[in-house]
Amino acid sequence: MSASVTTLGFIVNSLRFGGAEKHTLQLFNGLVTRGFKTALAYLKRDEHLLHEADPASGPVWCADFGKGWDLAGLRRLADWVKGNKPDVLVCVNTYPLFYGHLARWLCGHRCRVVAVFHSTELPAREDRQMRWVYRPFFNRSDRIVYVSAAQRAYWEGRGLRHDRGVVIHNGIETERFRDGYTAQEKAILRERLGFATGDFVIGICAALRPEKKHEDLIEAIARLKAEGLPARCLIIGDGPRRSAIGAAIAHHGLDRDVAITGFQADVRPYVAACDCMAIVSHQVETFSIAALEAMAMGKPLVMSAIGGAAEQVRDGENGYLFPAGDVGALTAALHKLADRRHCAELGVRARAIVARDFGLDRMLDRYARLLGE
């Protein structure tokens, strides 16, 4: 089938602020420029990113699913599939894949199904659901798209079909995330945040959730200060652990050294104001879009060595990897980047790597070839 006439129906759980959701909108908006017709359904009415769906790309519709298994929502989704008649259903992660298969069967529409999978290790309950409920639906899909090679190896080792898998790394708009802010603009923002121009500012851009382990970075900041470094921390984001993280900041006596921005629709000026960025998650970051955005802005990364981290950060070249949860190793890696010349050199390499390997056009071209088959 020619890519110029292929209709894609995307199904995603919600449009909340998250990496999988941002990635889905990139595909929905971008594949239209590759000759596809697109429509997007999201199951639950969580719509932080709805404004990022380009109306010119196609219709966007919410199935208004409730909690748990929703038969009424399934019937609505089946009507949506029947009405749009996609040639390919692109289902993002487990829950939408399950309902995408059922909706297709319920309405009798014959089409290909492609699963785009963003998760690696799952919490115990979700892991059991994966084993007993979702795995057969992955194996009945025509293709399974993984976002890192490490993720593919993990899941194929746990029973997903080898012959269906393909790796397509996440990509970003590298020009949109170019650091074009002036030194004066950065200094003004730093002053507003309570930081000085000469401070060593380490940023973290992640929702304030338990698996992101902001507390590890806060402890590392305390250790760096004890070593005599002017270390400061900028936490970009918000979330359910904000009060707990605030308590950790107070416990280490860092009230004047750590700032929390809250949710920011545009994180770029805050990333630009930092010297380097850190991702310190304990739970697997399969292939972090936040890491790519930081790299594109010329910031070296210190990243816990889990999931696809080694496919993004080349240790000592554009940042440093450390064992997840090892605050001593995290502190040592950050200490290396306190050398401003070294930090700048790694930042230049980070920008070059993401521009070469992880641009949005490169990702869209690979999806276009796959979906146009």
C-alpha cells in the first residue's frame, strides 16, 4: 500500500504531560507531512498536552473511559475505529493496545496493528497484567516498536515475539531545543531563582514522582557543598512528591540552594540557565525525551545507567553514567562537570550527538517507512 493513501489511527491512554504522550503527538503531527492521513483517539480525559495536537493533522477525539475495564468505552472506541477505517492502528503501550485489538474485532474492521511500547520494567501489578493479559495482544500485533535496543532485549527475553520487533529511537526537534538564550537572559533568570552567575547549577527536568528519586540528587548537592563547591539545584516540574522533596531539601539545609519551578509548559529557558542536567531515576527510563532535549541544548548529562541510558549518554564523551541509587558515584560524576571548561566541551558533544542521531526528521522517516509497508 502506498504511504500517500495510508490512514493511521493512533490510540493513546491520555494526553497528560509525559514522554509517551509527547512522542505520540510528534507522530500524529509529523506523519501528515510524509503523506499519511491521521486520526487520534485518547481513552481518558487528561488533556495537558491537547493544545499540542495540530488541528490540521486530523481529528482528535476522547473515548471518555472510566476506571478499570470499561465496556461502554470499548463500544465507543469500536465506533471510532469503524468510522475512521484506519489502514493501521498505532496503539501506544499496554492499555490502548488491549482496547485497540478488541475495538477492531468488535466492529469487524480488518487492519494492521502496530504496538509502540515505551515501558521496560513495570510495577508488580502491571507486570502480572503484562504476563497474563497484555502479552498475547503484543504477539498478535503486526509490529512491536521499541524505543531502545535494551528495552527490546528485555521484553523479547520475557516472551514477546522476536520476529515482530523493531527499534526506533525517540527523536526531538533539535532546532527548537537549540540554546539561543543570551548570557544576560540566563543571568536574569538565575537571579530570579536565587542563583548567582558563578554558581554550579545542576538541573533536573522530571515530574515529582517516586521513581524519579529527586532525593538522591538533593543528597548529592549537599555532598558537593560539603566539598566546597558552589553547587545549586534547579528542579523543573511538579508532582505528588513536592512536599516530600521540600522536606528533604529542608533536612539537608538546602532551602537557599534548591529551587522548584513547578510545572512549566516551556522548559527551555530553565534548562538553558543550568550548567548540566541530571536524570537519577531508579525505575527504568526506557529512552528519555527529557535527556534528548537537554543534550540538544548543549547540556551534558549525568544519568543513572538503566534502560536505554547507554544508547544516549556515552560515558565521558557527552556526560556520565552512574549506578542507579549510588549517591557517591552520582556526586563524583557531578564533581567532574564542575570544571566549567570540561562541562562546556561535553555539552558541545552532546548537542552534536543528538543532532546527528536523534532528530525528529530521522525518527519520522523511520516510522513512515515502517507504517507505509
